[in-house]
Amino acid sequence: APLQLRELINCRWAEEVTQQLDTLQLCSLTKHEENEKDKCENHHEKLSVFCWTCKKCICHQCALWGGMHGGHTFKPLAEIYEQHVTKVNEEVAKLRRRLMELISLVQEVVR
């Protein structure tokens, strides 16, 4: 069946999502570290280690002497953060490419 312009739906939220992601990128890791809830409940220290086994942020004391994470695999929290930032940036790029495709397709239909 032929496609009619009135049958198309404008996806307005896609541009809003990419703008919001741009705003999130402006937030720095230092702001994140200053937050009181980002401290260990037991030791009141900055969460600086990611327990890969528990999928949880912990402080270095919990990693070394906490007892609850014995034999677990750890990674520096900054490394995990950078991996997540990279993944989010890749998804943003995909969304932007898709948005441009959709805009192009809508313009083609309008023509």
C-alpha cells in the first residue's frame, strides 16, 4: 500500500533524549564523588572499587578486609565508569544516526 504523509508519526522524543544525554555528559565524575550517598555504609569512605562478583560498588577497605567479598573479582570504579561512558556514547551516536535517517526519510516522503 502507498505510504501517506498523514500516516507517519513524528518521533519528537528522540531529539529530547539525545539532548538529555548531552547534558548528562557535562556532569563530571568529581560531582559524583562528592555525593554523600556514594560513601561506604560501613567505613564511610569513598566508593572506589567495583566488586565484579556482586556487581556492587565498595570501598577499598571492604575489598581488602571486609570479609564479605573474599575471593571476589575487583576492578577500579573509575575504569568501570569509563567503560559505561564509552558504551553510552556509542548508543548516543547510534541514536543520532537513526534520528538523521528518520529525518531524511520524512523529508523524502514530504517531497
